Amino acid sequence: MYQAKIYITLRKSVLDPQGSAVTKSLHAMGYDNVNDVRVGRYLVVDVDTTDKEAAEKQVQDMCNKLLANPVIEDYTFELAEV
Amino acid sequence: MKFGVVVFPGSNCDADCFHAVQAATNEPVEYIWHKTDNLEGFDCIILPGGFSYGDYLRVGAIARFSPVMDAVINFAKGGGLVLGICNGFQVLLEAGLLPGAMRRNDNLQFICEDTFLKVENNGTPFTALCQENQVLKVPVAHGDGNYYCGEETLKELQQNNQVVFRYSDSTGEVTPKTNPNGSIDSIAGICNKEGNVLGMMPHPERCAEELLGNADGEIMFKSILATWQRRVR
């Protein structure tokens, strides 16, 4: 079985209001060296297959169709056998 | 003319839409459960507001894969009238029937208040009875109404007259101050190129009767009926 750890964040070109609010809050706490915060989603998806390539393709498909919205979001994932 | 109001798990403006359409048009309305895959006999489909599937993952993302949505896409491609309100607009974006995406409101708050909408295009089936540049007072109630699209898409929307409503003041002036949620170009509602699919964040069904103190939204449902009558005759 393969496990995909998927990270989804708003694209760099898209303003992230939650990230801005967190940045401001961190600054208020004294963490002046924080330049930017992006808030995103983290998903762990188990795929029942022994074929790594197939799993990778499937996860990519899932991200493009449902898990991320390509208009505003970027995604990356790590795939590991479990 | 027959209207259909789609009901997803988590829709909560379906009954309001049902009532408003009936009161404004006196035409038959039916609820359409999201598992239906046949829209035969309907002339206009309304995707109501609410929190379909609890807004899990992303607003509208899961509802888009309800069985009824393939039928709605086919219905729209065949020229059928589709109106998405609030969560319904978000579902239309996710389904690709309208371009762009919704972000969290720029002030991170759930906004529930009256807004003024400048009718930027009164040539759509949904605004046909509006005067040019008419201003409607219609309430919004959303946490994710911050419309976004890429520069090229925005240019296309503007050039094709697809921006139907902008947030304005009561005189129709559009300024950064009148924009409640950070939407790009103060966009409150857009239609597709063909004009038969419209999505909007404000809720016309919540202000469609004098009894409720505001009947500005009524004109949209009356416009749909008028357009349909013109088409049939």
C-alpha cells in the first residue's frame, strides 16, 4: 500500500487572507523576522496498490479533479510505501 | 414554466428559493434531490445557498460531484437557464460552468448584511426586466465570497459583458469601500458567455416580497419568467 501526504496551499499570486492575519499576529508577538505565512490543507491518502507509478498518477488525478482547485491552489505530495 | 430547486445535503436556502419563485412567478416549482440525474421537464434550475457537504474540503467542491451536477452541466450546455445563489454560485465555479474561484472573505469574517448591487448587464435572462444601471438592495450572507480569477479571465469577463452585478453604494457608484469581501473588480455576480448560467453571492430570494420589507430580488425571478415566455412564443 502507498500513502500520499498531500500539501495544498493558495498559489503565490493569490492573496491569502488567513496567512496575512497569522503573519500580523506573529509580528504582534514579537516574531519580527517572519516574512510570510501561507495557510493550507494537509491530507493523508492511503492508496491500496503495489504499483508506485499507478499510485502517483492516481493521486495527481485526485488533486487536479477534487482535492485542490487549480485556479487558486498549488499542491505537492510525498508518496511512501506503508 | 417549471422551476427546479436542487437540494444538496447542507443546502439551507432551498425552501426560501422555492417560496420566492412561487410568490414572484406563480409558476410550478419542484425540489430536486441531489441524487437525481434526470432534469427532463424543467425550464430553470436553481442551485440554492447553504453549506453543501458542510463546506468540507472547499466550498462547493464536493457538491460538484453529486449525481445531479452532470445533469445540470448537460442542461446548461443545452441552453437551459441555471441560477446559482451563494453556495450555488460556488458549486457552479467548482463545476466549471463559470470561470474563477472563491476565496475566504478578505476580512476573514462571515458577512451578513444588505448590499447594493449595480446591474451592469440587463441583457441576461435573469436581469431582463431591470433598467440599465439599476441598483438593487440584496443581502449577502457568506464567509467565502471573495471572487477571484486570473487577469486574462477578468479581461474576458469584462469584454464579454459577463460581469452582471457589482457591489456599489445606493446610487450605483462602485468604490473599494462598497466592496464587502475583497472580490476582484467588486464582482458580485457573473454569467457565462452564452448568458444562460448566472452565479451571484447575494440572496435575491431573501428579499422578494414586500412583506419582508424589501422586494428588490423579485425582479430576477420575474425576469426569468419573462425571458422564458419570450422564448416559447
